[in-house]
Amino acid sequence: MAFVDRVEIFVKAGDGGRGMCCFRREKYVPKGGPDGGDGGDGGSIILQADPNADSLTALAHAKHHRAQSGERGGSSQCHGRTAKDMILFVPPGTVVRDRDRGHVLKDLTEVGEKVTVARGGKGGRGNKHFATSTNRAPREFEEGGEGEERWITLELKVIADVGLVGLPNAGKSTLLSRLSRARPEIADYPFTTKYPNLGIANVGDDRSFVIADLPGLIEGAHSGVGLGHEFLRHVERTRILIHLIEPYPTDDNDPLENYRTIRKELELYSPELARKPEFIALSKGELTDTEEVRQRMADELQQEVHRISAVTGQGLAALMTAVLRKLDELPKPAPVSAADEFLAPVETAPLI
């Protein structure tokens, strides 16, 4: 099944049921008066963050969603049945936007969070409500209100504490498989990773954090070159970056230049992203003479470069301890908000 992290869908809430116009007719009650009941409310469409959803694939195959309408009112002041709300489940980390207006309706970052993207129409009133002292037999009633409709854009941004970035074949998937129980595809050719993989890295007996293996970036990724451009948005959610560098690239490039290439792509995509805390790790540390490469990079960059090996486990404990210490110092990331004035005040998203 393909991984889908962006989709546009149309949502239409149910219309309200029509109010009833009728009069009470009963033995010994010659002037029963108006007796029409109200129509039921239409169903709303609600998006809810569900931990069992890991992509937007299901919504990509069904792009039109319509909730049921309320039933019409009945005689004897019977209220029409209110339609059930339609709940669509999306992964945590889904940003909901109005497609045509462009503003953020809700950023569903926590499991169980909800947002009403289309409100159901109110049921119409029956003729009972229109009785007055001078109009005791009203024939007026209300049609049900129309349910809201809109096109919305859903964009999934993977929520992880730590993101692994680097050129293809830098060893990101191998490292993730070593640190967690995730089993991403691993091969010796570029672009093996085609979508983000998540895993939980355990540090000690009681500490853990979520780590994401992101598709390899290449030069020009910020402008749409390679696979990285489609997934750079996922890096925005992470609080810390681990930049993996291959000591002996297969194309014989300089590891230091490879590092600077990816740093430039991050800065061009988002200056804020480039300012995130970063740990530099030289992967495949079991290879010969990698210590000389590590030392040269540390001297050139004037910052610590970790030498690690996902095969032997060398340096992993020290790196994970440093990452966990840094995570404790950082605040939780704020939800995405393109325009606060458009955000729903309490679990709703108005059509404005």
C-alpha cells in the first residue's frame, strides 16, 4: 500500500430536516391547534486523530464525503431524527487546511483531537412555533438549514522527536533498525527509503523518544529534485536532527562537502529548520580509517562529530544519551498555525 501524506477531499455535512405543518385532530378536541414537530439536525463531518492510522491512503481513494441529513418532523410534535456525525480518522500530525482560503483549520497533533470541518444544518421548526394569539392556525414552517460544504487539504507531517537526515545510503535506515524495533527496507542502492519510517528508541530502562528515518536528500531537494522535496515537510516536526555522513561515499565525494550540501538544502527550504539543534554522526564507523575522517570534519566544522556504527554498536550509547539530554532542554513544538484568527476556538472550524 502506497504511503500518502497529502490529499484533498470534499466534505458536505447533512442538511437539516424540514419542519412539519399539521394540526391536532382528536375526538373531543375540536380545536386542537398546530401540531407539527421540528426537523432533525443534519450530521456534521469530523476529523479525528487516530493512533492506528499511519497515512492518508484511505482518504486518497474516497475523496467525496457526505453526511446524512436529518429527518423531517412528524405530527403530534414529534421531532425528526438527528443524523449521526461522520467521523474520518487521520494520523496524528495531520494539518487541516481550507483549500480555497488557505488558512489552517486545525493541527491535529495529539491522539484523540477532533475538528469539525463541516457543520450539519439545523432542523427546521414545525408550525407549532408560529402560533400566536392572533394566528392560532399557522401554516408556516421552516425548511431545514443547509449543511456546510468545503474542499479541505490534509497534509501529514510526521511527529517525531528526532529526525535522521543525510544523503542516500548514509545509513539512516540501518541506524533506525538498530535503535528501535522498526524494520525499514535496507539495500545498497540509493533511495531505498521512499517514505518516512518511525521507531521508538529506548535509552536505559525508562526513557525513550520517537525517531524518524526520512528519505535521502540530494542537491536541489528544496526545489523539487529527488524524493527529498516531498518529505522535507516531515523534518519540520522534529525537535532535533541527527545528520548522518558516510565516511567513504560511493561517488568518491568529500564527506565534508556532502554535509554542507544537505545543510544548504535545509536552509533554502526553511531557515527555521536549519536552526534546529543538530548532532553530526559519521556512520559506518567500523570501516578502516574512519577516525581520521571524523577528526578532520570536527576540526573543519569546529563542533563535535560522533563516530558511530550501527553494525557493532560503537558510539550509539553516547550519541543517544546526548540526544536525550538535549531533548530534555527543549520545549515541546507548537502546533502549526498559518493564521490564528482562523483557528477554531473550541474543536470547530468555521466557514468564513
